[in-house]
Amino acid sequence: MSLINTIVVMILILTHVIYANNFSSISDLGASAQAISLGNIQGASRSADAIFSNPAGLYKVRNYSVSLFQATVMNEINYLNMSLCKRTKYGNIGVGYYSASVGDIPFTAIDPDTAEFIVQDMYSYKNQVAKIAYQTKISRRFHLGINYTKYKISFHDITASGYGFDIGILKIFRYFTLSTFLQNVNQGSINYQSSSDSDYTATEKIPLSISSSLRISIADFILYPQIKLYDNNFLPSFGINYNPRFIPFLKFNAGYRQLLDYAYQKHDKASFGLDLKLSSIVFHYAYERSDYTLADHTSYFSFTYNFKFNNSKSTGLIGSSSSALLLLPFLYVLTL
């Protein structure tokens, strides 16, 4: 691990421990390459990764949908997102997992004989967010989604956990669709403990985040203006999608957004990408530029697969043996 990246990671970790009111969700990166290419518009997705951007968007899932996303930022921080959704006669049910991890972080101390820094041990940092989602139809043009979220952080001898609830709505009007996503409506907290110091405790507040966006179709274009309120900061975003009629299997995306770093400084990011649809599989690519010099040029890849089991005879919650796909990740979230 390079010296600069080590310093950045240590700042990230110390921000969690010392400044216990600056919790930042790792899913702010974006739940897929498609989301990143559109400026991380929350409410644009209609596949399984909508669990992280607005679970009301799961209404488009007809059978099963799975989304996978992996990225490495600054050659050190590894991001992984996995989402799965199943349609049932009671509504759509989904499970999502997002993690950010860094390995081989040096734990240092001062040598009493030489008064120099020495490496005593190496440890890893891991930040995990897991969600259980439920989406239902209020009316033909009005959809509601709810998430139960578990948070878990671990590094060296420190562990932390907490939970939250999200609410998402989609209202389809004649000329546009309105999406509103409220994250952490309970405004809970992350509680820290140390395995080496029983007296150590710390609490970190999870701030409320509210995003509202529009989906406006004009000819071959779809426009996505968005405003996000996060911890008393207004953060605008804008995305545009172009699907030329002469190549219907290919879509081009571009986006702009403002976001906060761990020191609560605003940064601008611009991105572009494309979606390539091959039968039931959609491949997503995004390239992002930032005024943040430590992460100036980054490429992202993800894919979405919508499928159906041939032996599925029921759309009930446990309608067939294929429902076991949801059972294990569902139990994992509950025990995280």
C-alpha cells in the first residue's frame, strides 16, 4: 500500500472513530456502473440494484433480477455490490449487500529504544451495508418501497453495528415520473466497541438523506434532474440517457453530480458510459472524472441479469425450490 493511500485510508477510519457524527454510506459511490454513469441518480434503476437507490423501482422486475458490481478505487479500496430480487404475489422482495474493504493496513507504534515508528501488526478495514427490500403497488401509477438496513464496520480491534429504515416512492405522471427516496428515516446510530478495551464506546449518528428526481422522456432521450439533501447540504445531480432507435440494444449515458468527502467538502464529478443489452443480460460501463485528484480517472463495470426458472409454478413467497436463492442472503442480513 502506497504512503498516500495509507494516509487516506487512515483518515477514513479515524473519521469514523473520532468524529462520531460524520457517517457516510459506502453506497454513495453508486450501486452499479449504470448509476455512476448517470450521476448516481437515485430512482433511475428498474433492476435489482434499485434496492440501494429507490426500492420502489423494483416494480419493473417480472420474475428474478440479479445485479453484480465490483470496483477498486485508488488501487486499494475494493467495492462489491450484489443485489437479488424476486417477484411474488405479495409484492417484490429483494436482498442487497454492499461492502468496501482495504487490506494490509499497518498498525504502528513507537520503539522505546530508538524512538522510531515500527510496524507492530497488519490489519484490514471492512465497511458493510446489507438491505432487505419490499416493493408493492399502491395503484397502477404509484409504487412504494421499504428497506431494512444493517450496518457493520470492523478494523483492528474495533467493531461497530447499527440499523436503519428507508422509504422510496415512484409516482408516474403523464409526462414525467417522480422519484423520492428517504434513507435512514429513523436516524439511528452506529455503536462502536473494542475487543481490547472494555471501557471504550463511541456512537456515530446516521444522518437522514432525501433525494428527489424526475424522469423525463423526450424523443430518444431520458433526462434525470435530481436534488439531494444530506445532513443540511444540498447536492445537485443531472443524468441523461440516449437510446438511438437504429441501435436499440445500446444506450449512452452521461452525468454530473456533487458529493461530500469524509471532511464534508463538496466535490464535482462528471461521468459517461454505456449499457449493452444482450438478450436478458445488460452490461454496464462507466468512466468518471473528478476534481478530487486522488481519484481523478476511474472506470467501472457491472451487469444485470433478468431471468426466470422453468420449474417455477407459483409466484408465492415460497412458490418453488428456486426461492431458496433468497433464503440464504435473507438470513445473512438478519444475522449481520
